[in-house]
Amino acid sequence: MFSVEKVNGYDARKKELADIAMTPGYRSILMERIRKRIKKTRMDEAMFRINYLGKKGIITFAGNELDVSLAGEPDDVKSKKVDLDFPLDYVHQELLSDSLRGSLPGNKVIGNLVVPTGTCLLIAGGDAGKSPLARALAGTNTKDGTFGTVRIGEPFVGYENDPALVARELARALYSCTDVVVDSIKDMVSSGKGALMSSGISRTTFTEISIWSKIAASVGSTMYIPLNASFKNNEIDDLVREASKSNASMIVYPKSGNEWEFLARTGEGLMRRKGVIEMDYDTMQVSIRQTSDDFAYTGDSIVTASKLFDSSDVRVDIEVNVDLKDAAVRRAILREAK
């Protein structure tokens, strides 16, 4: 989006971006505010769309999951004001109208880390423990310890291979949960357009992940996605990590033993968070040591929110803890969300 800006105004913008990054549940509260404002006038319009291997999962403001295929227009879409030619990263402008461009809202707190919304890629080879770690991160400090899971492509009972159904389930998961495990995207990794890189990963995979990051951040959720290269090679691992840094909100990769390193984005032009995750695979518990001083969560200035959904509406439980200094935008959001 084009805008005219001044250099001497960037400090204030950075402060606002940082404040949003340090506010767990910020986006969930903002979404509830927007939904209340438009509930009576835009019930049949699409809220957001997510794409998987050319198929589209669409959620309307009414909360209906619509499976839209490129092959044609399903009957349940014909009566809706749904444009089948949405761009891949479609998010309704109403959802973005009160947002600060370039922000990356916080989702929840684990240790002294505010986990960002968007995508969290867990990058390692096979048998490294990515899937259990993804579930442990997703289930820590959520409402009742619950999280969403979309099972794709693996040779196990109950996993889904139909791209249209996967697209629908991805949309439903993002609508319903603040934390979603997507395991795995190996079909997307190998089936995307464009030549495969030396890692065995399609060049378009990272573009797709960037789009998912934008959509998930826009609706207040985090997608935890295990990703491994087809070939074990230190140089390839480094290339995959570098490519992921610019397309995912957060990346996690092996350090040693049960320790993993992480790098988490915080917003446009801001420093990333760095640290170590220690995973106890017996208890499925994680502990986090953030090693960068910037954006280390100290317990001050916090808003937490949990999503509770039924088939037609959204309710948000809001808990406010300690002061909200330097956070006029959050006070306004809380006031309108009540």
C-alpha cells in the first residue's frame, strides 16, 4: 500500500508497532470490535480466504465455511456475495481498517516471549521432533490448553489429501482457533509451481507461506508448520532458514539435544526476538529463554484474549492485567469490545 511518510515520524510509528507486538490477544479483540460494527450489514460478505494447491477456503462474516473450487461455483456460494476471483491473500478491508500497516500483533505469552501471530515454521530433518514441538507450542497458554490441528498429506488414518477440503479446513481452523498446527505441508512443498530448489522445496512454497502469514496475522492466529528439506545438508538447511526468515513470522530450528533456537519477527523495521526453546518430550512441556533484550515480556502492559465460537457469532473473553500505559489504542479497543 502506498503512503507518504516522514523520517522524523518513524520513532512514534516504531513505538506503536512495538506496543502491538507486545500485546497478547490484541488482534482477537480488534476483530471482535470490527465484527460488532459490521455484523448487521455485511453478513454475506467474505471475511478472508486461504488457498491450498489452487483451492480456496472462504469464511464469511456469518461464519459459514465455504469450499470454493476453481472448477466451478458451488450452489452454496451462488446466493452469497462472494467473489470467486479473490487474490490469494484476500482479507476484507473492514478487518484491516483499524490496523496499523506493518504491525505483527502478539498472540500469547510463553515464558518471556510474546508469540507473534502469522506462521511459525519448525525447520528440521525427519525424526527431529518437529511435530510434537509444534503441538506443545500451540497448546501452551491457550484457552483450556486447546488448539486446532489440520492433518494433511501424511500416510496415516484420518489425514486429508483433497486440496479443496484442506482449504476449507484451514479456513475453518483459522476462524475457530488462535493456535493451529498444520501438519504437514509436504504436498504443497513438492507440488507448487516453479522448479524445485536443491532442498527439494518448491520455490513458490515460501510465497505461499508469506500469504498464510499475512492472513493468520490479520485474523489473530498463529499457524505452527513443521517443514523439512528433502536432503540433509548444512548448506541447504541454512538456505531454507534464510528463505523462511522473510516469509514466516517465526522460525524454529534445532540447536542441540532437546533445545531449539527461535527467531521471531516483531513488526516492520523492528529487531527480531531471539532465544532458545527447551522441549521435554516426555511431558510435552516447553520452556523459553529469550536471549535478546528487545521485546522480552516482563508482565507489564498486557491484554489477553481467548476466542469462543458458535456457528453464527463470535464471543471473546477478555482479561486485563495491570496497566495499559502508552496504549491509548488498546484502551479504545477494550472499551468498544465490551
